[in-house]
Amino acid sequence: MADTSQPESGESASRPVALVTGAGRGIGAATAKALGDQGWDVVLVDACADNPALEYAMCSRAELDAAAEACGGIAVVADVRHADQLRAAVDTAQEQFGRLDAAVAAAGVIVGGEPAWKITDDRWDALFDINVKGVLNLARASVPLLTDASGHALGGPQGGRFIAISSGIALKASPKLAAYSASKAAVIGLVRGLAADLANTGVTANVVQPGTTDTSSLPPSAKVYDLADANEFTQHHIDNRILDPSEVAAAIAWLASPGSSAINGAVVPVDAGMTAR
């Protein structure tokens, strides 16, 4: 179980604070670990409950606790589909650490296998409620703290980061994944609009666009195309390999850092050249 005790006075005064959704495993867990290794305090959020519209298991509470333990963070069970639950998670960050410097929307699911006109409402809703509304709900909950420059550990015009995860599929014509592609394209439009709305606040909003990555969604992706080996996806990358979540996390951690202050409203491909082909 993660330590949820209040830090002693001054203990975290100079440490930046991040909240990461979808943090129980995959890119979210890798991001929490990367930030923790770089001296951040991290609140890790995951729903820890399966969704009947999806064909694979979601993160467990044990996985979330393990991810929190790995980065010295705080585990919070919350469903990104519910704004009140994310507000409570953000409140935890404020109560424990006094501020929020970065919000990372890494929660996401994949649904596919049918042509666009045959997808059922429950599967469409699962994609858009988690992949898109989940990003909006995190913005709703986190922006008030992110725009509070007086509380930023990063300081001044270099404080406050909002980062969301899209997918290389958002820009590729991919059969049997139209709804998933649409949801990930919507993330790009949402976050670019958010960046514009945050103009001159000192808070940036950016999107990371991974290629095929070794996460829990990789086997379901392979199943969409009846692939015996998910490594067949590497043919779509310039570098013929599957990405490790830590590689995507490294880009996210950099976007959360002061060094990324001039990057805003951007889509950063971390895809081994997938979208360059």
C-alpha cells in the first residue's frame, strides 16, 4: 500500500507535484516512475475496475499500489469518466503536497474489430467516455490548480503542464479501428483547444502520440487483425520494433519539465517513425 501520510513541513517544498491517470500499468505507470525518479511527488489514479464493453481486463488495485510503491507516490482509485472522482483525486494532491504542477491524462482503452458502421453504442461510449471525456474531466479538475502560479514548484512562466496521450492511429487510415482512431483524434483537438484557452497563463497543454507500445492493450490490438504475433505491427514503424512504455514516459516527463516551456499546443510523436511513413 502506498504511503498516504502528510509530508512533514518543508519536506516537499521544492518538489514538483504531478497527477497521472491510468497510472496502474503501461505508459501511465512508466510515467509515474519516470517523474518519481526525477524528484516529483506523484498521485497515481486508476479505476481498478473492469468494463463490460471491453474485451480485456483493466488494472487491478494491486497493480496500482505496486506502481505507487515503485515511485514513492500515492495511489487513488478514481474513474476518469466521473469528474467528481477526479476532483477528489486533485484534492488529494493539494491536501498532501499543497499544489499541482502537472496533470497527465494517460488513461485510455482500445476497442476494435468491426467496421465503423457496425460498432455498438456501448463500445463507442467506452472509447469516448474514457479516452476523450476522461481528458476533459482531468482538465476540469486540474486547471484551477495548474493556473495557480503562486503554488508552482517549477515557478513563474515555466509552471503548469497538462499532457494527454493520443495515438499514432489518430493520423493513420486503419481498418477496424475507426472509432478508436476518432477518439484519439478528438484528444488532439481537445488539448490544442485547451492550450489556446490557457494562453498567457504559464500553463502549457500538449499531446504525446505513441506508436505501437508494449502495454496491456497490445494483445487486444493484435486480436483485431487476427495476428499470431504482435511484433507484426513493427512493419508500420520506421524502426522495426515495439516501443517500451519507458520511452513514451521519458517524453512525457520532459514535457512536464521547465525545459519544455516553449512547447505548447503540440503533438509530439513518440512512435519509432510510425506517423512519418
